[in-house]
Amino acid sequence: MHLDPSAVDAQIGLVALGTVGSTNQEAFERAARGESRSFWVTAEAQTAGRGRMGRSWNSAPGNLYASLLLRDPSRFERAPELAFVAVLALRDAIVAEAPALAAALRFKWPNDLLLAGEKCAGILIEGEVDAKRIATVVIGIGVNCAHHPPMAAAIDGATPTPARPLPFGAHGVLFPATDLHAHGVEIAPQQLFTRLTATMCTRIAQWNRGNGFIAILGDWLTGASGLGEDIHVRQGSEDKVGRFVGLDQAGRLVLELAGGRMEKIAAGDVFPFTLHGGRRIPGPRVK
């Protein structure tokens, strides 16, 4: 693995490993041992890769597994915005390497990248805040370059689709998946990673510690999947159906329910932050 020169100039480090439990966990542990700068951790495979809400992430060799640890990227309450920053940077990197895929890449709220309607990449934001309320944030990224998890068996006689994904926990698959190779694109993880280290620098600079978040949201909305359409939103065990109207200025999904009532759905469960001493930082509330 190699960093783009722009990442080197930004004094970002790199730890390239073989097999690890989780690149996110590896980043946190290295920071706890005294690594003071921002740095990437990559792995050829993970034995304990994870996605949102503690779900496992299929992590066999051939795909890209990388985590970026950032020291004090913003006030801690703005750090969850990095999910939007990261997925834009990832889209930019894939398009730079495979321009033919540009029209087929879309964003699935809050932190997935779809290719022709199927999930090809996911992002997990985690962080900690010290006693001085300075945040350490890790952006975990997994990209299906060469392979993807097989679709689970049909449920109730119907094959899962993007419009009808599997229920949480069913065979570990929540949404139909795909990979770059399946679409005729050969991008080695090493090649995509180098490009990503450049596009991430560009998007983080645009975000500017949250000062440029409105522009980030605007760019995200231009590639949003399902915008203006009826969608299902799952919060815990509850499903809601409505029209995806857009995002508010905090990145919450705005859903138009039956009768025209608008509901803002927070992405707080995506960002599990803890304060110094283990106390949970509440995520944004649904209003």
C-alpha cells in the first residue's frame, strides 16, 4: 500500500498490515499506545471486521479494508458528518479509476455506496473524546473490489431486492451486494487505496471542520439513491415508509409520511461515540 503524495504532504501516516481483527480497532489501539498523528491502517483481510450496529463485515482477501484515524478533526458533535465526507471521497476515487462506473454509483443514506442498485462499499465512523473533549475519529472503509457476500436464500418465497432487503440479522446480509469485478472493472485494492488517500484529503479540506458541510450535503444529494421516491427506513425494530424528501442541515433524512407529515430521522446510531470514562455521547434525536 502507498499513500498519494498529497496525503504525505498532509503528514498522514500509513500502517499496512496483513491479517488483523479490525482495522478500526487496530487504529484505536495504536493511538492508545501513543501514535500522535493522523494515519491510515490497511489490511489484506480482517477476522473481526464490523459494520453498523455491531454487524459483521465479510473481510476475505481481495477487497479493500482501510481505516483513517483523525486527531481533532472538528468539535466532537460535528464528527459524525465525516460519514458523508468519506463516501464522497470514496465515490470520487472509484470514478477516477473507473470513469465508466460514474453514472451507476449512488449514495444510500447514511453511509453506503451502491453500484447499479447494490451495495459495493460501506463506511463506519467511530470515535472517542478525551477529558478535554478533543475527539479522535476513525473512518472505517470496506470496498468490494474482487468479491462480495452471496445473497442469502429467499425469505417468505420472495428474493430480497434493494426495495425489499433482508431483515436485520438474516444470514448476516441486509442489502443486495456486488463488487467492482462483477461490473467488469479490475481495480486492485492497493491502486484504489492510493487514489482514496488523495480524494479523502480533498473532501476533508472541503468539509473544513464542518464549516463546509452544507456544500458536502449538496454534493451528496446529487448522487442520492431513492431521492423523491417512497422508501423504507428501519429504526431498531420499527419500519417506517414514506417519501425521501431530502436531508436537513444536520444530515438527517427527511421522510414525508402518509398525510403529508414530515419526520426527520437521525443517523445517531451510526456514530457510537464515548466520552472519557465510558459515558455515551447522545446522538442526534429524532424530531
